[in-house]
Amino acid sequence: MKHFYSLIFSCFFLSFFAVAQQKLKFIVNYPGSAPYLYFDQKAKNYQGIIVDILKDLRVKKQLDIRFVADSRLRSEEALYQGKVDLTMLSTTWLKDPNKVIATIPLLTHRSYLYSTKAIDPKFDLNNLSEAKSICTRQGYSYPNLKPYFNTKKLIRLDSSMHITMLRMLFKRRCNYAIFNEYNALSLMKEKEFAGNKIYHGKYPISEVPLNIILRPELTKEKDILDKHIKN
């Protein structure tokens, strides 16, 4: 009986050790999105909420995670193809949600329309009298804005980075820009925007859960992440 329990414990330990030692690739949509997950040019490393959340798991060697970068579109495809293991997205943005698994939500991701001028509380996209341009992130999907893109009420102007979107907004190259509320606050702390102000609409354009998305085989890793996120 003693040998039996030793065998069970050994199997459990080896199973846990295998999970802990497996090197996992967490793909970042280059250059990332502050304050969630982004590459700090000065510190030369990845920082943000996701890094903070995963830190304890890395220190305790429960998960061995390293960050790699690619474009938004290639990141999702790489996950479906099994070339990477994890990424940060909302399940609602996925092209093929049935091909992956997701953790419990990290937080609620709210996006607003931003302008350099105060936005009327009664503002409604349905009542636009003429087409307006909006600065958007290249490769990003905006399901709630798609009907307005289709009818040309909104004209998309894509940029590769959020900071470029904000620069374009201040240069009046677009009427609006769409940002997550925390992302906008983080961007406005940059020195180049000191003294400037932006305003967002009264209601969010979208409100979705933010998750860590994993390859479907990584059920043990998902369980570890879920318990850690709850804590």
C-alpha cells in the first residue's frame, strides 16, 4: 500500500513537473498595448498587467513562459497552427473560437470613441449626417463598428500602433479614434502629449471580457492560470 501511494505521488509530481518545465510561447501583438502587455524600449523587456499576473507563476516555476512578437493577424493564425501557445485577446474577437480554449476573464475591456473635442452625451453614430474618419489599429476587428464601415458612415484609417493613432487624432487626420479606456490613459502620459486633452463618448462602443487564449491541448496550463487569476 505504501508503494502504491508513493507511485501515485510520483506520477502527480512528474505530471506537475512536466507542466512547469514546458516552455510556453506567449505571442504579443507587436508592439503590444499598454498597460496590458507591451515592450518597454528603455528597460528592454515586456511589462504590463499580464507580466505582473504571470510573474508569480514563473517565479514558482509552475509555468515557464517567454514572450514573442508578431502582427495581430499572424498572432492568431500562429495560435491555430500550434506555432505558439498563448496570447491575450477577447474570445469575442476570435475568428475561430472553437479551435482554442480560454481562461476566465482577466477584466472587462471597454472601448470608447475619442475626440480632441468634447463629445455630446447624446452623440449617436446612427445620426451622422456625413461620413467621418476614425483612426483604428491595423489588424484589429471592431464588430460593433463594422455596420458603419460597411455603409461608409465611418472611414477606417489604420495604423500599426496605438500611439500613431493618437498622433493622427491630434493632427486632425481623423475625426475620432477608438481606444480601450486604460490604453488611452496610458498613452496620454507620454511626454509628447503633455498639455493636450482628449474626450470620450458617454457610452462604450464595446464592452467585452479580456482572456488569455491557449491551444486546446493546454488544459492543465489553463487550470493553473484560472486558479491564479481567481486568487
